[in-house]
Amino acid sequence: MTSDMPNLLVVDDDLSMREMLEVMLRSEGYNVEFAEDGTKAIRMLKKKKYDLIICDIIMGSVGGIAVLREAKRRRHETVVIMISAFATTETAVEAMKEGAYDYIPKPFQVDEVKQTIRNALERRTIEHEKEILDAELKKTYHFGHIVGNSPAMMKIYNAVKQVADTRTNVLITGESGTGKELIARAIHKNSARRDKPFTAIHCAGIPDTLMESELFGHRKGAFTGAIDHKKGLFEISGGGTVFLDEIAELTPAVQVKLLRVVQEKAFKPVGETKDLEVDIRIISATNKNLEHEVIAGNFREDLFYRLNVIHIDMPPLRERKADLPALAQHFLENFAKEMGKSIHKLSSYALDMLARYDFPGNIRELENMIERSVAMATTNIILPESLALSTYKRARERDRKDIPSDFDIPSSGFDLDAILANVERSYLMKALEMSDGIKQKAAELLGISFRSLRYRLEKLGIEKIEKE
């Protein structure tokens, strides 16, 4: 055994199960210890720290839930995977509420357990690295509502750390819904300007005829309807940060005046003859390619280079799927609290469904979908059927091959759910037949995950196939 490998504890009162897991885990190079009951496991937890625990739920007088609670009480970062052949859905949900990473029913597939362990340890490592970074950042930085610990987001956090307390202008790019304004607010909040105004200006939302007046203000009588002096948003934001969202939508005339603000920190309100000096930091954002806009003649090249001193590109959600569970859980907790519902998590099957969807609307779409799901949910866990139907259908469209175009609907109607269930049952049974009852191969034939296959078999009441 190597000292730099993770330390694992297996807790199970079944000797054959312990022996099987010992062979499997030692072949993977893990340092493994064993306990035949919950009482011994708790004694071992008092003497040693373990990175990951695999624990049976039902064991004598001291069961797996007690071991889970003790492990989390002593060391919250310890990953606990629960296994059982007899646990009910309620027990599994309770385990998740107590902090279990996952629940795997027996009998299970060896490759599935190996992959679950690898995923759990990888997630633990990433979370540990993020905790170290957060501890450092919290001395002067706070990222507010930004959620995610994928490698892509770790780079974003480091970029925020490096640029927050400078005077440098920042350009944030990325698709709609990726969280560009959250990054801008994080930069402001963690800078020396944090006690000054943060003004978000959505350039596409202000009519062209009013843009100059809104940004730079105007003097009484400057134009028809200017019945009084008005301070512009730049003047109001003195000492703080101005966030110009959808910067590519500014007209050429406003771009000229903005360039002067960036270069000289001064501007003239509409109808004014004297300059006003202003101390502001400009953070801009766009979902367009500004370089292409410059080439097309829609955006000033000199302004582009002035704004694009520091460039932060926000990745779309489809490229940071590792953050999806944390984001979904974050939104779930917020909406459950807001709606007064006792909903604790998304089921692994629901997460599996989400992972197969590309989210063209990015984080904003995920947030809206979780809000609807919490509102519709009737259990304390989000199941696939609680998710928005439109998202479910679009996720499944990726797997659809040939759809007949010549079918008819009888005038008397029919039971669509029953027909779809029969079709699904037929495909499942055919795949199991072709794979000689091996579920993993059947799942691959159907283009779904092993978890999804198991969920469908249970849902349709198909007789359990012993070969895993």
C-alpha cells in the first residue's frame, strides 16, 4: 500500500461482500481497512481519518446511518457511499439528507462502484482545493452567489483575484445566461471601490434617443423635454464601478463619447460646455464577438482595445457540466426555502437526465427549470418526472434516431402513456436479450447510463436480471 493513496474504510457485516470489495479496492491501489459492524467502525473513526467510507445501511444494532452521522460529525469532508440490498427509498433519502455522497443498491456492478469512488474522490480533491483558495480569498474577497468548482471556474476565480483591486478595465464575454454580471459584481465587491456604487447599465434596454442622456446626463433646455438638469449614470457612479452589459449595442455616437470617458476620465453632459471629471472603473460585457464587430465596422477599434485590457471569458454550462450538481443544489435550496418546501436534493436519476441536456440558455435556464421543478414537486427529492416537461423532451431528442412520420391517431383517442410504456418495455427487454442480461451492455445499446437503465427497469416493474 502507498501512503499517498486515499484511505478507505469498508463497513459491512457480510464477510463475502468485504472480501469482494477488498480484492476490488486493493487492485485499484487504495489503502483499505474493514469493519464488520457499525460499533467497530465508529471506534475506528475516533482513531483515524478516512478519505472515503463504503458503508452498508442495515447492520445489527448500530446501522450505517449512525456511522454516516459520526463520520460527518468528525470530518465533514469525508466522502460516504452507502450500499444496501434491503434499504427502502425513505432510508436512501435519509442517507442523502445526512450527507452521503451516493447510494448504491446491491447487487451492484463492480465498474459502477469503481467509477463512483473515482468520481467521489475527484470531487473531494477539487472541493478541497477550492476550500484552500476560498480561505485565501476570504481575507479580502467574497464571490457572493458564484457557484462552481470546475477547472474552468477555478481559472475565473483566480482572474477575479488578480484584477479585482486594480484600476484596469475588464471585458467579460460569454453566451447569454452564463453569469457575466455576477463576475462583474464580484470584481467590484472585492475591490477598493466596494463601498462605492456599482451601476449596471444594460445597453440594449435603453432607446438610442435616450442613451446619451442616461449615461452622461443633460442640462436644462438641452433638448425638447429637458425641463431640468439631470445627472447621468456615470456622474452618479463616481468613485465606483460601471458595468456596461451588451456593450456591442452602443451606437457610434455614444461609442465616441465613451472612448473619451475611458481615455480622459471626463465627459460633457448633453447641452453642457464644460467637462465633468469622473473616477470610475468600467467593466463591460457582451455575448457577441467584439473583434468581428470591429471588422464589420460596427464597433470602434480604439474603444475595443481600451475596454479589452483584461479579458474574462465565461464558459457555457455545457462546457462546465462538473458544476451542474452544485448549481442545481444551490438553486434548489434557495427556492425550497423561498417556497417553504422541505426538498433536500435532486435524485441521481434527475441529475443524470440534466447532464445529458446542453442548456442553450445556460445557468439562467437551469435556474428557471429548478424553480419550476421545486414548485411542482410533491416529494422531498426532485425526481425526473418533477423536471420541466419541455426540458425532458429536449433532452430525450438527442437520443431519438428514426421517428415515423406516417402514424395515425384514432378519432377515439388512445392512452399515450400506456403505449410509450409498452414501447419502452419492449426496447428494454430486447436490449437485455441482446446483451445476455448484462445491464451495462444493455445500457450502452440503448445509449443511456447504467443508472438510467436501472431506474427504468424498476419503474416498469421488469423482473430483475441477476447478471450485472
